[in-house]
Amino acid sequence: MKDILRRHSVLNDEIVDIINKQVKMEAQSSAAYLAMAAWCDKEGYDNCAEFFFKQSDEERKHQLKFFHYLVDMECEAISPAVDQSQHEFDKLRSVFEKALEMEIAVTDAIHDIVRLCRKEGDLATEEFLRWFVTEQIEEEYIARRCLELFDVLGEDKIALGMIEERILGVSYDAGEA
């Protein structure tokens, strides 16, 4: 039946390839956030660990959205292998700096897909990506807010305790921004 309805791939090969790369990037981000959660848990930062567990879940959901889009468009969706993530950090701030770096890279990658869609005239995929563009604004905002806590409170033991207490609230406050 599918062969009758559509005799060719809905998306061009270049767009399929770049979306499959994004699937891998989202999977890699999910794995990296798990590693960050494990490091935070090991160091006794329970709320920070919970924050990163939630971030990992969110990245997995993003991965699946891209994956399902490819499948729904009758294209080859590739389940990616992920590379080993960084498991050790010198301090808590470094974990959050890495998180912001990752979010900026994801934003750049999504913008690259949008630019390719515009070049190729792929309106459907560009519309699909609109949600991700908006989502990345929030993701970067949350990561920056977390880092601002270090700038405002410092990094001594008392400050780290205060950051640990506030970190879960940062993601909830983002919806109000």
C-alpha cells in the first residue's frame, strides 16, 4: 500500500542525512546528561543530579521526535550508536558549562537544518523544526540561568549548597521567562 501512495522518499537524501545526524546528536546529549547526573550524584549534589536526569529524558524525547518524523515521512531513520560521554569534571560549575556548550551546539545544528530546508524548499520539515527552534531558546536560557547562579552566589561551600537548593527551580522558572 505504501508503494502505491508514494513511489519515492518524501525528503531528499541530504535532509534525511542531516536529520539522522541530529538524531545522533540528541542521543549523545541524552547520554552526556546521564553522565553529568551520575557525577553530580557521586559528588552529593542530589538536586543537580535530578536536574540532569530530567535533561537526559528531555533529550531522549527530542531524539524520538526526529526519529519518528523520518519514519512518518517514509525515510530511513537510523538508530545511532553514541560515543562515550565525559564522566569526570573538576567542579560543579564545569558540568553546567559543558551543558551550555552542548545546548549551543544543538541550537547551531538545528539552525543548519532549517537553513538547508529553506535552500531545498522543504516547507514541511521547516515547519516541523519550528518547535525545536523555540525549544532551544528555552534550553539555552535554562543553561545560562544555571551558570548565573555561580556568578551571583560564588563557588564556596555555602554557595554550592545554595545552588544545589535552587537548581531545580531554574527549569520551572524558565516557563515564565
